[in-house]
Amino acid sequence: MPSPRRSRRSAALAVIVLLAVCGAGLGALWSRMAPSIHTVTVLTRSGDRVDAYLGTESDNLFVAAAMLIGLLTMLAIVSAVLVWQWRPHRGPMLVTALWIGQVAAGAAAAGVGAVLVHWRYGTPDHQGVPLSPDNRVHYFTEGPGVFLGHGPFQIALTLLLPAALASLTYALLAVATPRDDLEAWPPEGAVAVGPAHQPGIGLQRAGPTAGERAPGHPA
């Protein structure tokens, strides 16, 4: 069995970088899919300004944030399965890279999504819009938010929930593997043949397997 050409540390770094890039792409996709929010500013008869959502537009605040979590959850499940296919590097380092990479993907998705939404819709100026007795109503189209709220719990939910699901998926795949070494490199019970620093070296079994007799063993 040839050794992998890439070290475990290099493989872990590649996973983190690729997940961050995928997260940025999901943020761009989300900015096009997420529903906008329609609001209105009204000048009352007493001269006060009142801001309100049109109809059920306030529901889009939740829908948009939930869509981002759904996209990140999809990335978490798919990435966990794909990372598991990298058989030589299976183990704690790669699942740690998967977790960190998924958090980086969530941060990249939220950052890119927020920037693109702001660029598309701008910042509504409810207080600066000119209203008069002849023009008492002004309508706005606002961009959605990337988080369910502005508190630390809501932000952590968006970033950590998909990462936890990715780790859980990887752990379930590991539990379902019959071999203790997860079929990773180096295989259990194998010794290296040749200098350890050379890439592509081979392995051979350390001893006879079941059903084989060692040299000199009486028949």
C-alpha cells in the first residue's frame, strides 16, 4: 500500500481552505435567493414617524437566516462524506480540520452574504426620507439579515450547528467502519519498507496472517 503524497497537516489545511471557499460561494448564492423585506415609513397626523412591516414581511427575517443555516447544513453533510473518502488521512486531525473548516465556511458565508446584500439593497434611511402632509407614506425594500438575531447565541447557532452536524456525520461513518485503524495510513500491523522520508514507500505485513505458517513451522 503506497503512502499518501500529502502529509496529514497539509491535508487538514486543504480541507479548511476549501470549506472556506465553498462557504463564500454559498454566501453569494444566498444573497440571490434570500427574500427581501418590504417596510413602510408613515407620517401620522400628529407629525410622528412610524415604521412598520408590510403584511407578513417580518417573517422573511427568519426565513432568510434559516435558509443560510440550511445551505451550511447541506455543505456540512456533503463535506463530511467527501472528507471521509480521503482514506489515507482518516482520523482525529482530519475531523478537527472538518470542524474548523465548517466554522470558517459559516463565517465566510455570513460575511460575503452580508456584503452582497448591503451592496444590492443599501441601508434604508427611515428618519431621513422626506415626508409631508401631501406625501405621508414612503416604501422601502430592505435586505435580509444573515443571522437569526444580533445576540451571541444566534450568531453561534449559525456558525456552530453545521459544524457539529459535520463532526457527527464523520463520527457515524467512523463507528460504522469495522477496522480500528479506519483503513487509514499506516495500516494496522504493517511496517514500512525503505526510508521513511521518501513519498510513495510501500508497506508489508509484520507477520503471517491467519491461515499462513511462518517459515520453519512444522506442517
